[in-house]
Amino acid sequence: MAVTLALAVAALSGCAQSVDPIERLGKKAAERVHPSEARPDGRQSYRRWGLTAPLAPAPARPDRPARPLSGSPASGNSGAAGLPPVVDRVATRDPVVFLTYDDGAERDPRFVDMVRELRLPVSMFLTDSVVGPGYGHFARLQSVGASLQNHTLDHAALRGLPYAGQRAEICGQQEKLHARFGLRPRFFRPPYGTYDTTTLRAAADCGITALVLWRASMGPADLAYTHGTHRLRPGDIIAVDPDEMLGPTLRERTTRLLRRVQDQGLRVGRLEDYL
């Protein structure tokens, strides 16, 4: 009986020892993982995305002015008569700017990793006919914190179209996004930045609270400003051009923009926190 027990103990001990080398290899492999890969966040992985310093977070308590929306000078509209305001910047004292994208991100699969690791607050304006099968990509972006907003069904230039046509484009995409993601966007960006009073009426009837334009756009070469300035200001809304046929990838354009934002002492805010 004692011999049998000793043999059993020895057998169990042998099994335990046979596992140890694998466990040790697993531990060594884990030790070789870079901290930025083990814990992908903006504090540790900024170098991976071409930045020289971590992104400073936006203020925990956004400074919302008494009038939270700032109308575009070109629009002549500040939300009067129950119509949604047209905004290209937010009147805030916080040193923040806002990054927005129109479709296109589905062409750059690693953009999701960039948003996740940098904890980058971005707003995506989606057109159903453009995004097409890429909706799964935007579901992943939504899961890492990106907000999804309305950019019409078919990317039609709305200005001059009858009310019924404009309403169909805007409300139709509201329904598509609700069916796919369970949300009804509050913000709408008209294709090409063109709109009229009919657009505002249709947008209001579709549940839109603001038409979002931009103060600057990040293209293939550099930032272009819509009002003749040559420097970002707090509250500016920036559109990042997603067309990778014209030079740098979406990630590269975003990196260039983030460097500019950091150089000017600004941070990236979440647009939905301010509007």
C-alpha cells in the first residue's frame, strides 16, 4: 500500500514538472511583450503612431458656453425659428479642437487600432451608399469610442432639392443607422458642405440638432483653413480627408494633424460633449 502511494505521488510530481517548461516559456513570452502592446492606451503607445509625446486629455468637465452652439458666419443661421444651427466651431474656453471624418475610414483597417490605442475621440459622418459593406468596420470604431453621425443615404448635393427629396436623404440615413447601430444621430453633415433653408427644415424634422461643417480640413499636404486664418483656435471643427488615392493614408493624415494640435498647445475634445 505504501509503495503504491509513493508511486502515485511520484507520478503526479512528474506531471507537474513536465508542465513547468511550458509555463516558463509562456512567462518569458509574456515578458517580451512591449508595455504598449500589453496595455494599448494613449499614454504608452503614442510613439507607435508617430507622435513624440502622449496626447493630453480633454478637460474632464467641458466648458459649455451659455449659448452652446456657434453658427457659421457663412450660414447666417444660429438656430433661429426652431431650425438647427450650422456650426463650424464651438464657442468654448477649453483648449480643444474636434476631429471629424466623412466615410472612408473603412479603407484603413488599422485606423480602428489608432483610435483605440490613443483613446482618440472622433466623429464619423456616414453615407449609406459609400460605406456599403464597410459598416462592420464602423461597428468596431463605435466599440472603441467613435461617435457615428449622419451624412445622407446617397451623398447627394442637397441645396436646391425639394423638401421631400432632402428629407428622404436625411431621415433615410437616420433609419439605416438606427437599424444597424441602435442610434439616431443628433448631428448631420451635408455632402460637400452645401445646404439651404429646406435642408435645415428637413434635418429638424428628422431629429437633427446641429449641421456640422468645419473650420479647417486636413488634406494630402497640410491643413487648409476656411476663413483665411493659418492657425487652429480653440473650438475649431476639423475635417480629415479620407481619400487615400491622393497621398498619405488616413492614419498618416491623422498623425500630421495631431502633431499640429500638440504643437499649438491644444487637445482633442469629443464634439458630442460640447454640442
